[in-house]
Amino acid sequence: MSQPTLPDFDSLWDYSHPEQTETKFLEILPQFPDGDPARLELLTQIARAQGLQREFSDAHLMLDEVEKQLSIDSSRARVRYLLERGRVLNSSGKPNEARPFFEQAMKMAQELNEDFYAVDAIHMLAIVADPASALDLNLRAIQMAESSGQERARGWLGSLYNNTGWSYHEMGDYESALKIFEKAETYFRSVGSADKTRIAKWTVARCLRSLKRVEEALSKQMALKAEYDTIGGSDGYVEEEIGECLLALNRGSEAKPYFAKAYELLSQDDWLVEKEPERMKRMKELSGIS
């Protein structure tokens, strides 16, 4: 009798709603027998969902359980354990402690010919690196993804283009940043990802503001706002950028309601409130909210 096919839990990921993803993972966990490497991989993803909810202690406890059950041999489960341990450390403000885990994950993934996870590890190394090193690492990751014969590894390209664009942007090379941000938009449009295409459009417009092409930036952000209005949604980052563009064009009074909306939406983001208090303070002040 053939063994039942286990669920493809990676397809259940919704990174915007990690609490819902964790619930889905816990629901299917009993289908994975003890000792099965796939069960250990699933446990690493439960830990990742917990980390995204900033439940760092729970995530580490889950990863401790995985570590106890891992064999000493190299395996995809061990690669994923290393990646998620590093991610939880980085998300909890410990990038230097995270780096060795990403380095080990990259080396092991390459040995196992697991290009998807090797690219993942390099992209995480870029996230914990200084801007100059991050650029080199992102370019290396792009080269690996573009040359990989594994389709899933090539699926990293949109995110890598975006990250590389921000590396150029942080270095003040806005022209190079714009070119690769536009490449990201083209990629996401080609794979039919509406949500990520909208994010890429925002990024292009944000870079245009850095290039002092403010009228163009404002036009693109207003078009994005219209898109969100059409689908019955709104985006705090779009509202914030419209406000910044109007402010740069000396239209401060027009900017106020956009900053107010941005503050209303983005103040609900615990990560942003914690990591960028000055940005939140500026939004509030420019909105005229007392």
C-alpha cells in the first residue's frame, strides 16, 4: 500500500498573516509522522511564523525541539533549521548572532544542491550586512538565481532585484537603484503577482522622489492610490509618500490629510512603531494630529 501524500505546507504560507499561517501549519502537523524529516521542516516554518509575530521565545523553543531531533548528517531539514534560527535572531535585534547560522545554511545548501535555500541564505546574509557588503551579496544571489536550473530558485529574482535596489539606494546611487527597481516591477508583472507589482511600483516612485523627479513620483503614487481605492483597500506607505511628494512641492496643506491617513494605518504596525519611532513622530506632526 502506498504512503499517503503529505500536504505541501510551503504553499500555505501567507507572510502578511503569519498568525493564520501558524494555525494552518498546526492543523496539518498531525499528518506528519514523528521522525519524518518533513515534519522537522514543518516545525521550522511554525517557528518562522511565530518569529514574524514577534513571539521570539516560542520560536526558539520550537527550534530547540527541531535541533534535538536532527541527525548529525547534512540535510534539507538542517538547512531550514539554520535559516530559521538565524531569522529569529535577526528579527529580535541580534544580527551578529544570526550571521553564522546563515553562513552555515548557505554552505550546506550548496553542498546539497539546494539552490533555493542557498539563495535564501545569501539574501539573509545581505540583510545582516553593511550596505557595501549587502550589495555584493545581493548581486551574488542574483547571479546564482539567474543561472540556476531549478525553477524555484529563479523565483527569488523579484525579491532580490528589490533588495539590490535598496542596497544601491542606501549608498546614494539612485540611478542604479531605479534601473533595478524597474526590473523588479517587470518581473512581478510577468509572473502575475498583483500585490508585489503594486509594491514594486511604489518602490520605483519612491526612488524617483530621491532623484528629485517629484512630479513623476507623485503621479505614480496617486495612480497607486487609485488602484487601492478600486479594490477597496488602502496602503499607509502610499499615503505617506503622497504626503512627502506634496511637501517637497511646497504643498504642505494638501499633504496633511495624507500624512494623517498614513499615521492611522502605519501606527498599527508594531514593527514600524518600534523600529522607526522618528518616522512615526514626523508623520504625526505633519498630519496636524494633536
